[in-house]
Amino acid sequence: MQIRFLLILAAFLLPGCQDNGGESTPGESTFVPRFELSSASVNRDLAPYPNDIWLQDPGSSDSILSIPVSDEELPAPIERTMAFLNTLNGFSTTASIRIPFSGVIDVESLVPADPLAPFSSANLLVFDGSSDTLLIPGVAYDIEFGTSDRGDGTVVNIVPLQPLKQNTTYLFYLLSGIRSVEGLAVTADDHFHQLIDAWSRHRSTGDPYLDSVLSDSIAPVLDKADEVLNLNPESIVAAWSVSTQSISDVIEAVARSAQPLSSHLLHSGLTTRDYDETLPGIADIYTGTMETVYYQSRLDPYQSVWLTAQGRYPNRIDPDPIPTETLSIPLLATLPNRDSGHSQPVDGWPVVIFVDGLGGNRTRATLLADRMAAEGFALLSIDQPLHGITDPANPFYQGPGNPSPLNRFGDNERHFYLDQFNNDTGIAGADGIIDNGIQLPGQLINNPLNGRDTLRQSSADLIHLVTSIPEMDLDGDRLPDLDASRIHYAGLSWGAIQGPLLLGINDSVTTATLISPGGSWSELLTDPESLTFGRPLLDRLASQGVTFGTSDFDQWLRDWQTILDPVDDLNFAQTTAALHPLHIIELLGDIVIPNGATERLSLLLDAEPISATRLAAPGETLTGIVRLTEGNHASTVLPTINPAVTAEIHNQIAVFAASGGTRIEIDPTCDCVQ
């Protein structure tokens, strides 16, 4: 295989490596890929970025980022994000790689190397250092030119079309043959010229800083160019590496350590109709608690982060976070009652886990409960971290001020009864109402490390819920009542985004429906259709000096995405699709989770469009996306918007779950499917 690989490389690299294409020396050309090295953070704009020259200890398995923060005054969001960035053990798997040039590039002259179509003039190589393979342009990555505030082609962006592998070093090479729009031939920047000259001659650059960059970061890249790629050093005008961070290591460690924890459920004496007179009432409601392992601090939930026993941020070397306590959190369940026509199967009730969106709570699961009961399914729902019921008059509220006899489990609501944000805007400042979770997108901006770990906590809660299902007793006979071999996940919006973070590492869940999911976090923020959350957050950033459409914003966004990568569902899409049949519902015109973000995730999930009832072939399952033309983002839990669309969504979920992922059913009379 290695011999064949070298022959393929030779087919398009060697002709260009034998001469310099008539190019001039560095001093005679004004067209270079910038590689200016300095301790000032501003020089991230004057060198390829990301770049392992900003690893604290390149080559070490325990290295973290060490990007100097400039003494210059920077907008607060940029300073915060850079400080947080330096807690990570690598760069982004999803964000673009930025290559600045000293002039405007002739886009036709940049030719990515494609192992499937060898071409002698290839002059950009993207190389997976773990497998010694070239990445395929158009499949693994795309090329874009320019920045938000400069579309003139002085910057080349390598944009991953699918996430890079975690904990992996990628190597990048620019070769002779690239030209500016004025026809200037590319040569090496002065600093890179010194580096490669010293490497070729096995000598010092004469500059201690450049020598350290060479030995620690650049020499291994050039060694690979020589030993594996057989590149002529004279043809290399820039070379660097990018090592990606841990993505799933930490949450996988949580999953490995998870054990069944106790749960306590009480028949409320209420049917769904008793709780909401618009519902059929063929499901009985149970209320109670389950235990979960908590890794943050309830005393400081908006600043605390996950830490190891050594007080460090967990990563691939030490992935185990240390629990701060075992929490009892509210759990709501429904079971089919006698009016459903079902009785408990010998193996227990199959179960749907419903996870609501931002600002919602577990009681909205009751809206789906009757349709699931009609298929003989139980339903379980827990709140996302810092969410919960905020109205003490709600019979299922667990906390002070609720006179209901059902309020016998203690003060367990996940919001900890805090009032630190306005529930309408999510902006800091008490409004006299318990916070309902609407503040979390803003918290991702204010403190992305805390936001990342709050989302990790949501995954941890779901892991413990799934792990505890085999032992759950709902009727008090001390025997399990649920069938752990038939678990369906149904997530809406924030709950749908959270889905792959569970599904990608857990095969106990058999099937899943994701309603209005989306990735990446950058796209959720910047998509022009992200009107509900994206636009207000962009306005808030602009008020702090970071304005969308500027180079500063682009750099901030790349750093922010890097911090949130471990909780970005794009990074879990491949394993999610491999482990589960999937049913995706997209609401066209969605202004909360924009369609662009949903489509990007669906592409990685390899979901096929479904516009009419589809039954899988014998022995197979389905992964499909249904695009609804009516209703809106909240139609799953707000039937008053369009009752027919709500019924359609509920029916699709129920049939897909009941069929074990083999049938997606669409009502032809709905006239609401694209």
C-alpha cells in the first residue's frame, strides 16, 4: 500500500519538484504565503492558522495550546475566548484553516492534490499524519477565498466538509506554482525560508526563537515531506501542522463509568387529559426523581467547569472528570393506561426518551405521550441543565411554594431556583422569575468553557438515564417495568442538537428522531436565518467590539467554535449514523434552528429525503429527513400553531419508533411535506 501511495504521489508531485518553475528568490518576489513568527497574538493573522507552532509542547501527547495574548487592548470577547482557548489540547476539527498571502491569489493557480485524480501541477497538500494519506478535495475539504471584510483573495481558507479526526496531526504543504493575479510566482516568506534553509543544511537559523519553532514544530513536517512524500525542499514555500483536540474522550469516559442509579416514581393519579383537557388521556402520568452524577457546582453553575482529580481540564490523557455530587433531578414518565388498549408486555414497556428544547421543560412531553401510548410506549423526560418548571402552581413542580401532594420529593428543579437572567431576552439581570434556560446561548458566548461543560452535563444526565432504565420500577412492585432493548430518543431543537452527543457514543438507544437539529455552533450563530438567537447574540457581540463581517470576528468565531467542538453534533454524526436508524424532521423557514444548519448535519448523517411513506427493505433500517412546509419550530409542542402539522410530527415519531426504524409514515392528506 505504501509503494502504491508513493507512486500516486510521484505522478503529480515529482514534475513540479524538480525545478522551481523559473521562480525568483524570496527577496525578488513580493508574493508569499505569510509566515511571520512573533510572540504577539496579532501575528495569527500573518501566518497560517491554526498552527502547531502555538502548541506549548509540540509532539507531546500532553501538550496544550499556548497562544500569546497581545498586550494591546482587545475587545473583551476576544480576550476571554483566547484565554479559554489555551486550556485545550489541540485545535478545531470543524473550523477552517486560514492561509494569508501577501497579495491576491490567482485562484486558478491553486491546485489541491487529489489522490483520486493525480495532476502534475498540484501545489496544495492536506495530509493525515496518522494514516499517511492525502485528504480528498471536494470530499474532505473545500477551498474558499477571502475573509468577511476582504473578498479579494488574499486569504485562502481550507474548509472541512466533514470533521477532522480528533487527536490527530494534519500536515499542510504549499508548493511552487501558485501565482498572484499580477502573475507573480509564489516564494517562501522570509521566516519560512530561514526555517527550511536551516532544516536542509542541518544548521541553526541564528535566531533562538526560530530554532525552537523549527525543532519543535516545523522540522517534523519537513521530515515527513522528505521521507514519505518525497518532496523537493526547493518546491516547498510553506509547511506546517495542525493537531486536533480531544472531542469524545471525556464524555466516553463518563459513559464507561456510568452505573445504574436510583429512581423513584409515583403515580400522580392524573392522566394526560387531567393535566391538559385537550389531550386524549390514554396515558397516565408518573412523577418523581432519578439520580445523576454532577460535575459542576450548583453554587456557581454559570462559571464552574469540569475538572480532573488533579484540578486540570480533562482530555485524552486524563479524561475522567471528578463528580462534585450526586444530584436527584426531576423525572416525568407516562405509561399507557387501559384506555390505550395496551397492557404491559412481558419484557416491559418500550420507551421513548423525550428531550425538549431551550426554555422548555419535562411537562411538554405529555403532548407526545398519548400518541406513544397508542403504540404501547412509555415515555420518560428529564430537563436540560439549568432548565425546569418555573411555576410553583404546576402540580409537577418540585420545590418551595407548591401545595400539591405530588410535591414530596424535595427541591430538585435543575434551575436551582436562580433568578439571574431575564427570561424574555436571556440577558443578565433578575426579572423576578426563576430562570428557564433561555439564557444558555448567551452563556456560550460569555463563558464558552462553562457552556461546553453544561452541554456535557446534559449528555451525562442522558447517559445515566439510559443506564438506569433496565432497573426502573414505576408501579412499586420492585420489578423493572421498561424494556431496555427498545429505547427511542426524540429530541426537539436544543434536545435534537444534544441527541448525537448521546447517540454517537451509546448503542443502547435503538432508534432516534431529531426534530430541528443543527450544527455547527458557528453556523447556528451566523446563519442569516438564525433570527431568534443568532441575530441578538451577534448584536450583543457587536456592542462589545466584535462585529460580524470583520476579520476580528472571523478569528473570534474560529476560536469559539474550537472551544465548543467537543459538544458539536457534527463531530458525533458519523458514529451516530453508524449506530442508529435516524428520522430527522426539518421545518422549512425555521428561524430558531436555521435550515442550513439542519441540512449540514443531515448531510453528514447521510439522511435521504423522504416525501412519502417509506418502508425499509427486509433486514434494513432507514435514515431519512422529512421536510415540512407548514408549521414552525415549536409545532411539536404547540399544536395551536397548526394542529395537522403537530399530529403529523407525532405520528411520524410514533411509527418510526414502533417499527424499529424501518418505517417513516407520511399522511398524504396533510399536504405539508416537501
